[in-house]
Amino acid sequence: MSGALPPSPLHHELHSLYRDHSGWLRGWLRHRLADREKAADITQDTFVRLLTSTVAHPLREPRNFLATVAKRVMIDHLRRRQLEQAFLDALALEPELYACSPEQQMLMLETLLQLDTMLDGLGYKVRQAFLLAQLDGLSYVEIGQRLGVSVSSVTKYMAKATEQCLLFALDAQP
């Protein structure tokens, strides 16, 4: 006898959701993306996101819910692709970065993606204040001048960004 646990009701719910609606979602995405492979990838990523979420089950309108989650996954894919392209553009301009090993380049890209995820949801000025302080080493006075805000506002922005970073780190803990 194996030590495996029997499937939970949530497991059955997700299995049914996948069985009943994955084909529909793949078709819905294929229509919007005009790319069969990308539609299949995003369909799978959508269900992976559901597996790792705390969604209440059962769903009243599963297709609307799946479409909403899939749109968010598509946005995440687009943001990742844009960040990857910006990283590749930066590599082309910085010969010393280009000389890094592929492993080092991948680690740098993954760090950028984590930073982007960590700062997601913060307002433009909050994000800019944090990046100007952390990456450019600017003082709060200099940041305030660049953003056209008071030092008090910069202090509040930094507190908000720091809180977001701490929450992200806590969520990332196993």
C-alpha cells in the first residue's frame, strides 16, 4: 500500500474544471492570440495558477473566471517578454554584461523578473522612488526633485515600497 493521500475534493473540482473547460479556454485564447502553441501554454499556465491559488470552489461562472485569470496570465507573459527584450537591449549596449556567462545572464534576468513582480501594483512614483534610491543611489532630496514631490512624499513612497518588498519576501517563504 502506498503512502499517497486520496485526492481531495479540491483536486476533483480542479480536475473537473480542467476536463470541462480547458478545450474552451484554449479555443478562446487561440482566437485572441492567433497562435495555437501560445494558447496552449497560457491555458496550462492558467490552470497552474489555479492550482496554486486560494480560489473558492465551486465556481458559479467558470468560463468568465477562467477568461479573467487567462487575461492576467497573458499580461504577465507580455510583461515578461517586454522585460526580457529590454534586458537583451541592455546587454547589447553593455559589452561587459554581454561577456557574462549564459548562466549569469539568466540569473540577472530572473532577478529582474522577481523585482518586477515584487514592485507590481505600486504606483509609478512609488516604484520610481524605490528604483532611484536602490539602483541609482539618489538621496530622498534628489528623488523628490526628479519626481517633483516633497521629501515627505518620497519618505512615504519608500515606506510603501519597503512594505511591499517585505510582504513579497514573506509570501516567497516556504
